[in-house]
Amino acid sequence: MCGIVGYIGHKDAFPILIKGLRRLEYRGYDSAGVALVNDDGELNVYKTKGKVDDLVNYCSDKNVSGVVGIAHTRWATHGEPSSLNAHPHYSRSKNLAIIHNGIIENYSQLRSHLQAKGIRFVSDTDTEVLVQLIEYIQEKKNIDLLTAVQLALHEAIGAYAIAILDYRHPDTLIAARNQSPLVVGIGNDEYFIASDASPIVEYTDKVVYLEDGNIAVIKQGKELEIVNNHNRKIHPEIQTVDINLGQIEKGGYPHFMLKEIFEQPECITNCMRGRVNIDTDNVVLSAVIDYKKQLLNAKRFIIVACGTSWHAGLIGKQIIENYCRIPVEVEYASEFRYRNPVITKDDVVIAISQSGETADTLAAVKLAKKNGAFIYGICNAIGSSIPRATETGSYIHVGPEIGVASTKAFTGQVTVLSMLALALAKELGTISNEDYLNIVKEMHAIPDKMRKVLQLNQRIADLSRTFTYAHDFLFLGRGYSYPVALEGALKLKEISYIHAEGYPAAEMKHGPIALIDSDMPVVVIATHNAMYEKVLSNIQEVKARKGKVIAIVNEGDDTISRIADEVIEMPATIECLEPLIATIPLQLLAYHIAVCKGKDVDQPRNLAKSVTVE
């Protein structure tokens, strides 16, 4: 989603803002802009459709001096991508400039009200409505900017993270948040603001995560002041962020996505560190220890998530039901929050989100909490909104994920769900000691087996060239492999723009088989598990209709390798852990097809890393 950067201090603001925007490019955007109070005291706004590089080129002959400024990357919601609709937006007098993430839901009514007062708009955005409203209130009531912002936000309905400059007060930057993330970085006589910590960590590790309803008044040379919409002072909680700069740079890889695919063995090791103990043959999660009663007494688990996280939830459902014998429902958060679901105090709701800021998932959490359910969060971003809104949970600890198409976060989520299921099953007595010990031992071996699959990267790259022609793909799997098929199809859609569908293999005969011909590649996860023979039969049905089969099989498979057009071998593992390994060749397949097609892998069109608006 959109990215916000701001700076006030003693250094040139423009280079810091531009570098910050580049750090936020992963969020997805279609235009970029910057507002600066220059050395002559002028408030200048420069913006353009396109990338940050386009903005830099546009500003090459402009006055970009000054030590205070705000900058923005926009992902279009209201109004098409254009220079006019790009942020920042001036107020009518050009005294104020604003940047905004989120959606003002009642912008149309506010716009009509302001137009009736004679205010003319130059863009189609909800954001311009907000800055015009702030100035209108400020002028009508003859009040200071902070009070005008507070009154305006009382009238605005929706989600927002905003930052405002007033050239008449160049020593002050005002920022506010509601349902959209915003971080303030505290440096040495300087302050930074950003949508997340990635643009800040180069300069300071001291940050304040603004809560909903918070307004930060940031003044040069003074302590950070935080108030709410009713002007009550809030004591800021200063936290230390631990992000290695190397984690948010490509490190020699051509794309973040490839880097993050290759990071997975180390990421899963980090995820399990201190939790999966091979020496003592056990799994320890602090959340299970601290909230044992609530978790063990659950009559039902409800997993809420979106996109890739939803696919991880489908795997989690099977593991929990299989080993804990507790019923599990997996819900799209966007549907769950609006369908008046039946939720009781006997339910445990598991909210899964890489960013911890997914708007629909956060709303589902609040709904479930209101109805008395116990909430367990599984997130990657430390300090994000969902961990703060849940009673307990587990971080996946895979490090920042920059590529829009999620890879290492998915395997991290599946790992945490596996650990949760094992820890609960052990406490409940619903798993045999033999099964428990076997899975614990095998989890410890997963990173090395991932590394073995990654050695096939060049082979998969060569294979991918054959399939760049395809207009459609079908991904098939059964049991634990069905969500893997869904995830493989999603990855291909996201970054190559090839239509793809994931299906339970047995459901192929209930419709999709009509599509199969010699131009339709079919990817089948066909590992040697309990349903191997069934999947083999499905492959034969595809081949009978001249379909091209790419099969993911276990090493040494000599049956499917004789039938399939292409075979990718992976090490054998326990069935419930297969998704951790089987996903990797599908990630690589999608990546290399997209590269062959010349697509922007890390920033695919129309997509945002974190969907913080509906």
C-alpha cells in the first residue's frame, strides 16, 4: 500500500526522503511526490506519475533545499494514477501540504460540503478533501494547525495515516494515525516518520509506533509530543527496532524475491530457534505456556487471513485437526468480518498476517474480540497492529520481506502453525509419543532439505523458458498439497500475469478437465504419501488429454517420472511438513517464468505488499 516518509532536523531532507521512498517501494505504488520547505521559506510540492526514479529526474532542476519535508508513494484508490492525483496535496492557499495513506470513506459528502463553500478541487482524491477541510476549519475558526487537524479528523470517517506541513511553521511536522500504520523515529536532534521502520533504521533504532487516534506533534529541537483527538497528552512508548540493513537490501541478488526464496532455510532455522529443541525432543511456545488454559479449552479454532496467509491457514487447519482433534475453520478475513459470524467465548481465533497491518484481518480480530473469543496472532512485523490487538501469539521471525509476492513469510507461517499444533497436541495427549518425536526430529531437518531443493534453481530456470508461452496453468494437489497448489497458482498469477488456478486433484474431473489440452501446463504435487496412487491416476487423466505435466515428486520416484513431461525431485519428509519443501520449486517456477517474460518481479502491477485499506 502507499508509503509515507517525513523528516525534520538539521540535514538536507530531500536525499533522506528519496532514500526512504526507495525503502518503501516494495509496498507497491504508481506515483511519487515530495513536499519541502526550502531554504527561502517556500513550500514546494513536486510529484509525478511513475516510479521514484521518475520523481528524482523531475526534481533535477528544482529547488530541493531545506531541512524539513514529507514524501509519498501512492497506490491509487480514489482517482486514476496521475501527477494531479499523486501526493502531496496542497491546500487552496498552498500554505499546507499533506500526504495520506488509507481511505476517507465520507470524502464525497465532505467534498460537496466544501464545494458549496466555494472551495475548488484540482484532483479526484479523498486526500485533497482532507487538506482542504483542515484549512477551511483553521481559517473559519482562526485556530492553530493542531486543533484544526483534530477537528477535521472528528469529521472524517475511515482509515488514515497522515503527515502535514505548514510553511508558516517550518519547525513543526504533524502526523496522525487511525487504522493505518505510522512510525516516528527519534534521532539526534532530528525526527523521522514512515509507514514502517525500514526507512528509519539507517539513522536510528529508537521508534514510537503510533496507536489509533494518536497525533504526533514533531518540533525541531524539542521532545516528541503525542496527543489524541481530544487533545489529551499520551506518554510515548519508545521502542528499539532490530533490523539489519542487509535484510532490506538485495545483497547481490537480481531481485528481492529470489533473495527471499533462498533465505528460507535460514529463516526457518530462526523461526524454530529456541522453540524446536532436538536435544530435549520437544516444542516450546511461550504463548502455549502462558495461555495454556485458554488454548486447551478451545472448542473450535477459527483461522482468519487473506491471500498467501489464508493458504498457510489451510495447512494449519489440517495439522491442528489431525493432531489436536479440535475442529478448525479457515475464513477469508474480508468475508468473516461482514457475514455476522457465530463467535463464542469458547473459540480461539488465529489471525495470520505477514505485515500485521492487513485491514480486513485486523477488523476480524476486533470483531472476534468483541464477541469474547480468545485471539492468537501469527505475524512477522514486530510492533505492528495485529500483535498489539491480540492477547498472545507468535512471531515468525523471518526478517523483513520486501518482495510483494510472499515467499519466506508463507513457510514461516506454516512452521509456526506446525509448532503450535505439536505443542497443543502434546498437552492434550492427542498425539502418540512416537509421532511427536518423529515430527520434532524431522522439523529440525527441514532447513537442510530446503537447501537441497534450492540447488535445483538453474534446472527450474531452464525448465521455465518452455512455459512462458502459456496463457493458463492448472496446479493440482491433495491433502496437505492442495493449499500448496493454491499458493503455486497465486505466485504465478501475481508476478507473471498468467492465469492460473489451484485445485484439489480429485476435483479436476468436476470441471477443469474440460480446459486441458496440449497448450495447458498442469503442475501436480505428487509426493509419495497416502494419496500417491490417486494423484497418479489424475496425472494419467491429464496425459490422456495431451496436457503437459510438471510433477513435483520425491527423490527416486520412477513411476511418475516415466509419465510426466517434466519432473522436479524433492527430498522425502513427513506428510504434514511437505508444504515447507514442496512450495519452494513452485516459487522458483513462478519467479523464473516472470523473469523470462520481462516482468517486474518485486513490484508487480496493481499489487501492494500490505493491504491496509479495504
